[in-house]
Amino acid sequence: MDRMTIQNPNGAGYRIPMSRAGSIRQEWQQEQPVIYGPIADRLGKYEDLGTIQELAEMKHQFLEKK
């Protein structure tokens, strides 16, 4: 799976070029805009793995064992 995001040149966060994001669909539901598509599916799968902090700790523990 190719990476979708690229780091902003100034180092403040990330962005996703639409050429990498695939198709998206935006709708208005329950009084808020929502996004559907591969980008939302992929982010959801990553978030299901744990928080960024939890994943960083697991990575650190894994690399210590090597």
C-alpha cells in the first residue's frame, strides 16, 4: 500500500494530494459534513490499531528487542 500523505515543507503537519487520495464523496449528515472514500477507510483502519502514542510505544519496544 502506497503512502497517501506527504509532510508539509514547513514541517507543520501533513497533506494528501488528491492524485493519491482516490475518489472521495462529501455529504451532510447529522448536522455536519462527512467524507467517504478510500482515504476515510484507510484512516479508520489505522485508528482501529490504536492511538499514535500506543503505536509509537509498540514500535519503540519492538526496536529495543532487535
